Amino acid sequence: MMHQTYLKSLAAGITALLLTLSAIGQDKFFPVSGKVVDETTKNPLPGASVFCQNTTWGTITNNDGAFFLRLNNGGYDLVISYTGFQTKVIRISTGEKENSSLVVELKPADKSMSEVVVAGSAEVADGWSKYGQFFLSNFIGTTPNAEACTIDNKEVVKFYFYKKRNKLKVKSKDDIIITNNALGYKIRFQLDSFVYDYNTHISSYTGYPFFEELTGSPEQLLAWKKNRFNSYTGSRLHFLRSWYDSTLKEEGFDIELLSDADNSKSTILENPYDNKIFSVDSGDVQINLKGKIRVKYKNQPPDSKYLSLNHFPLSTRIQISALDIVDGFTIEENGYFYEQSEVTNIGYWAWKKLAELLPYDYNPE
């Protein structure tokens, strides 16, 4: 749950900024408004947190439980949370009629679950000393930017190890506050859970990041601008925006289709805009592909640290990533896509974790 004092000041600043921006270019934004209520009593919930995950856009509800946001065109996951209630996530995008009349009903939190955890606790008392660095490497990452990231409230992070299942689970009782001094952001991350399976060596985590711009000197602002651009170029966000805009080749991307039987075999996707796999519907782009695709980015070499960690030649000049796609996906104008849970990063993009993450409202120009 976000700190209300922070969100109150944030809401006031955002409202003033957005009203100014809307006068400059109203067609580049769309409004989202509604009311947050208790599902049982239907009473309004004042002070509820309402934000678009992976952005800098957020506010809190007023005394009537009402909220208002004006967002850049595109798609978002709208996250609504309130102390003592279950968090709710709603997908929103440009042009939906419901955007101006949302009624969000929150369910009271199921306290029995937390009581079960306490009763059969697998909590590791010295979790940070045992698993802290492992968690940071798999959550924030091991890129050079990760070295400039700090967790400001480590005390909210709890570690649980389940011997029978041979799994590590990490949860937080409050937002994890991460300061990224490389990109100039403070990230408030509502972590549902981080899980690492020692049997399969697969890690996964779910949660909702919210970004705040850091203030800095002119020199810091210039460094952050440069670092953000370097993180953006060749990233998955850059790739998806380029596919949406039909500018993959111009932006330096090539796509290959990998064989289901042998991933070492591939064929070049000559036309990624062929109407069999690329279609436009109400401004959204539908990608009709299944299986694995390899993405090559030619305009920037991979980081030398990545090459060393994976024993690749340091002379490698192309970034190579892949996506494992369950059943196609939809891209919106800002690079947001869904269903995100059905698309898995492999290769270079899998290495670039939270330390490289940019909000959907980031504009390289």
C-alpha cells in the first residue's frame, strides 16, 4: 500500500501538469475516472491508491472515493489498493467508453491466509544473509546499472524456504522502495511474491512497480538521460513500439522464427507486417504468432558483462534475445502488451531485469 502523504503530493503535481499538457495536445491523452468502494457495504474508500503500473502516473481517491487521471495514449494495468482490502487490477486503454465511469469494488482481505503463513511459518530468520544477494541478482539484476540500485527498506522483505518443495519464496509486507541512481528513478514495488524453484532453476515474480522521477543536479539529469536512452535502445519496450509503428528494420531489429523441434534452426521473418501475423484492430496491433522467435538488435553491442557471464566472445556485436509466445499478443501505442503472462523473455532481455526497467511513459525524444 503506497504511503498516502506521498500520493497526496503526487496527485496535486500530476493534476497541474496534466492540465497543462492537455491544453498543448489533447489528442495525445485520454482521461480515466471512477470511484472506489467497499464491495460489501458499497461505501466509498477515501485515500485508496490508484496508479498505472510501470508508469509515473498515480493518484489517491478523494473523500467520495473518486479519482481522475489523464494518461498518454496506449494501454495500462490500473492498480487499485487499500489497506485491509485485496488489490485489484484493471486493463485500460485509449478509446474505451468505460474509462470515464469505472466503479471499482474492493474485497476485504482474506486474513486467514496470513494466519496460515504465521502458523506454519517457513520464514528464514536470517533471510538477507542467506538469500539476500541471490534475491537481488534475480530481482534487480546483475547489469552495471544494478550496482547503482539500493533497496531503502529491506526490513519489509521476508524470506521463506519450503524444504519439501525445494522452493524459495520472497514476500514483502509493504512496498519495496528501490532507488535507481543509474536511471534516476525511485520505484515503489508492490511485490506479490518472488519464487525460485531449485529443482528447475526457474525464478519468477509478480508485482506492480510505480515510478517517481528523482531530482538531481544538471550533471545528474544529463547522465540519467543518457543512461535511460542506453537502457531503452534494443530493449523489449523499444522492440514492441517499433513493431507497432512498423519501423523494425529502421530501428535495427530483425526477427527469426525458431523451429519447435530444434531451436538452433531458424528462418528469417522476411515480412513481420504480413497480414497473416500482423493486423490492426481499433488502433491496437495483433501479433498472431506462437512458439519462439529470436530478436536481433544490430545498433548496439551487448554489454561486455553479459558476454563474460555467459562465456560469449567479447567481439560479439549483436544483441540476441528471444520471446516464447503461448498464443499471440496485442501491442498498444505506448508499447504495453497483453497477455504479458503468456510471453516469456529469453536471452539478453531476460538478463536485463528491474535495474533496466523504464516506465511506459518514457519518451526517448
